[in-house]
Amino acid sequence: MEKIELNWKIAGKAGDGVMLAAKFFAKLCQHQGLKVFNYYEYPSLIKGGHQTGQVFASSEAAHCQRLHLDLLFLFHPKFLDFHLDALDEELLVLINSSNFDHSQYPQLKAKVISIPFSQLARQKVGDPLTANMMAIAASAKFFAFDLTKLTDLIKKEFVDKKKIIAKNLLAIDLACDYLDQSLSNSLIECRTKTLKIDQSRKKDLLLTANEAVGLGAIAAGLQFFSAYPMTPATGLLHYLAAQQAAYPIVVKHSEDEIAAINQALGASFAGVRAMTGTSGGGYALMVEATSLAGVAELPLVILEAMRPGPGTGLPTWSSQADLNFIIHAGHGDFPKVVFTPGTALEHYELSKLAFYIAEKHQLPVFILSDKYILESQQSMPQPDLLIDNQRLSLLDTVKTGSIEEKYLRYKDTETGISPRAIPGLNKEVYLANSYEHDQEGFATEESMIAKQAMDKRLRKIETMLPELPKPAVFGAPVKEADKILISFGSTINVLQELLRLLDDKEIAKPAIIHLPCVAPFLTKDFEELFDWHKINEGRQEIYTVEGTATAQLAQVLKANSRLRKIKSLLRYDGRPFYAEDLLQWLVSAKISEIYQIK
């Protein structure tokens, strides 16, 4: 099959329907049999401000957004100023306007066509919002899509809404007729010969990582979710709230983040699989309760959705700078797990695993992610959605032979895992509070008992290590590569796209190491990847690629491995990495000023 790639972008102000249009076009690409990545940018304004939706679709893989566009749709000519650096001779710009003044842009490279979509929508359809559908129809025509797929999608999306279906179908016809009549000699046909879609491709799911986390949580048997809305974790709250009619879960919109985590801990104490979610500023309020989970040994899953700080920072943009905060969150020593999934599929898989680890080992487990992937849509294979209702470490009755053994909630065991009762379901008394305690749960200040309790809890770290996801390697073998790029979380999407771009280049591929788990750090598995003679002799260049200003991942590696000579490629302006920028750096050793190398 011929390799197919397209890069489409829409821009307008908040209220124009930019995100809905991008989501719809992404679904259309999916229905055409393509893999899809749909990336949004928007300011923290309810009304107004510049918004964009960008869909990269490919017949092979769509790991992330791409720089170079094929088609750009603008709701107004003024938005062109925001995109001048993205324009080239091959780009087609469609502007929702009756005319475009080319004299204002004498050096304009792209080909610009003005189409009065809003005017047509008002006068012919009677609904200005259908200008969105006209833009999608024009784009589909440009990319030589099967327009019956678009009409089928409309009927599916708006089932039982006959008036909306009729308006959108009319809008499609009007847009196509306008293009045929007014632009018969135009550039709209310039891609028709290159796109021959394989309609037999099996359909994937198209999900944001927030939705993938929610789906994984449901598959893991989630029963209670409490949260206070905070971008970019709000998508998980909305997704799970919408699933309450279909699954036996309770979703609580709490009054604040402190209430949210404590409600989840209360549910966990009662034997319910519980979860909460927030961003960095919200999690700052949850830290004390995380230590309560640690000492009381309560299972809890926490989504921490990173965005730039400090303070309110850039509330609708992306960052990875909560890494050290989450690894070290909570006062005192206690075991915790920090997963750092990258792709939408990995968010699903590690969310399922998070509940298993939390319940089996009775501790808090973090899903540490960021706005970039949590709010972007990405194709992923449809997973097995069989819900796991098996209970772990829960007590019916502890007996030794015919003699009933005394129940010890915090029994000192070799694994560090103690029997856990369900309050109200058996005769055992289950004490749980924030004090250090003996094996029964009674508060204590005895030195040897306190040490014994701490040692028992920390013993869980060694017990759980074999169950945690190991570092993943892409590209060249680590022991053979000249350059080694190490990342965590969503950055792996861009690095995988970098490898695709390198397929057509005559330069050596780097080795790429993705860390899906950063705490506890799997030092043995990580160090086994390297040829330490080469490392010690300085024959390999090692870089972290991370969305932080202080190279936090490099700090983690130095603290948990023998790596010392680490450089870092950093971006911390709220925007994601681009594979094309990294390719330019590999080829020429030059990087834009928006990045830093430390």
C-alpha cells in the first residue's frame, strides 16, 4: 500500500467551534482507514483568543503532530498572521471569507483561497455553525476522501437529531457545489491522485489519553472517582461522569482537591477501588493525604496531569516539570509508584496496572502525564474491555489449622503486604489512622515497633519490582548507538516520529529509551541496557529529552544509576517538541532558541 500522510490544521477564536471541527475531521480520517493524532492549542479564555486543532493522519502510524502543513483552514483572514512561519509553496490555505486582500501579504508563499462559508451557512442553511461542516467537506474534497464516509459519520454522530443531520448534509452539498462551480480550475484537486485509501483497514479507537485512562480504570474495576475540575485533568472527570449510566461507578464532583482525595481514601478504606485526578496546583493540596495513604496502607490511584507552573503558570499548556515533585511527594518515607505512560494505549494499559499494584501492595500509585497527550486524540488498537473484579489481599477469615489466628491488619510479613479486611463485612477490627502503629493498628511511639512498621512498608518496594513496566528501547540498540536519547511520558510520541523521519535519511539512528515507570526506579533493568565500557570512555552521547527547565529527568537518572555525563534537550514554553526540530538537530547539531541544551 502506498504511504499516505496528511497534515491539516484549523484556526479561529474560542466559540468558532475549532475543537469540535478538529475532532470531527480526526474521526473522518479514522473512518478513511488512517492512523490519527489530533493536537489542540488554546488559551485560558472562555470566549475569544486564538485556538487551533491540528490533525496528522497517516497510513502507517501517527505518533504526534507535525510542523509542515498540507491544508490550513482559517475562520478569519486576521488569523493568518499567527501562522506565517508555517507557510510554504505547497500549502493550501482556505479562508472563511468572501475575499482576501493579497496586497497585505506581498511575500506570501502559500496558495490562498477565500470561500464565504459563513455567508453560505447563514443564507442557505440558516445556521452559521454549519460553516464548520463546510470546512470539513472542502478539506475532504481536497484530500480526495470518500464523501459518503463523511455523510455516514454525520448520521452516526447526530443519530435521533434529524434537523441537525439535514442541516449538515445540506452544508456539505453547498460547499462541494461552490467548489465545483467557482474553483473548477483550482488547487482543490491537487492531492486527489496521491490518496488511495485502503478501506479494509481495521478501525482503531480514537481517544484522548484522559479517555484512555478512564477506560483503563473502568476495565480495572473502578468503583469511585472524586475530583475537582482542573485543566488538563478535567477531561477524565467528564469522561467518567458520562460512563455512570453504563458501569457501576460513582463519580463525585468534590468541593476542592483536599475533599477529593480524602473522599477517595474513604472509599478505599471501605474496600472500593478508588481514584482521584488533578493537575500540579491541585495535587499540592493533596500531598498531606498522600502521606495518610502511605501510613494507613490504603490503595489509591492518582492521575497527576502536568501543566506549566509555578503557580497558575500556563493553565492550558503542557509541561513535564512535576516529575521530582511527584516522585518525592509526601512527608516521611513510604513506598509509592509513579507510572509515566506515553501513548494513549500505554495510558490505558498502565491505568489498569495501577489499580492492580495499588490494591495488591496497598499503596498510592500515580499516573503522571501532561496536557499534551491527555487532551490530544490518538489512534490505538481496541483493547480487551473485560472488567477485572477480582479482589486482592482482602480478608475473609485468617485461620491456622483449626485455631483462628488473631487478625493483624498490619501484620509484619516477608513481602510487606498485610491482610486487609473490609469494614463491616467480617468480625475483624480494622484500625486505620495517620499515626504510626503496631501490627493491630494501635498508635505507638515505641522505637522498635515504629522501625518494624517502617521496614515492613518499605519491603513492598522489592516485592513489587518484578511487576513494574521496564524501560522500553526504540531505534538503534543502546549498546551500539552513537547517541542515546532518554525520555519519559508523552515525549516518546515525538521521538518515535523522529525515527520515522530518519527512515529516509542516510544518518545513523539514535537509541531511544522510554521510561514508563520512574519510581521505584528499576535501576538493574536500566543499567543492563548499556555498554559501560563505552559509557565510561565517553564514546556515546547521552541526552534526556524532557519538558522541564532544570533537566529533572537527568537528575533522576544520576540519583538512581551510574550515568553521570548527561546532556539534556529541554523545552519549557508550554509547547510540545516537534520531530522535525529534533531531526534538524541530529543532522546539523543546530537547534532553535525555543529549545535549550544543558
